[in-house]
Amino acid sequence: MKFDKSMKLFDTFLLSIAVVLVIIGTYEMMAVGLFYAYAYLMPATMIFLWLVYRKKSRA
């Protein structure tokens, strides 16, 4: 996803939360396994899909 001027503050907040969840999920996957990382990676995936939906609905 490219950061452009049409990105609103809420979208930027969602993107940063999703990136943090991916980072935490990656660490959890390496430390304890995929089962525990799922709780972080699935919400990050849903947030990324929501961002794409919001961006396409605005265009």
C-alpha cells in the first residue's frame, strides 16, 4: 500500500496498528509457534483488507 496524500488520519492509524500487529505476530511465531501468533496475525490481515476496501470505496 502506497502512502499518498488522500490517506486520512484514521487510515494512517489503522495502517500503523496493523504493522505493529504483524511485527508482534512475527516475533510470536518465531518464539512460540504459529498457534499463538494467530491472535496477532489475523487481526492484522483483517485491518489490511479493511484498508484496501476503504481505499477502493473512496476512489
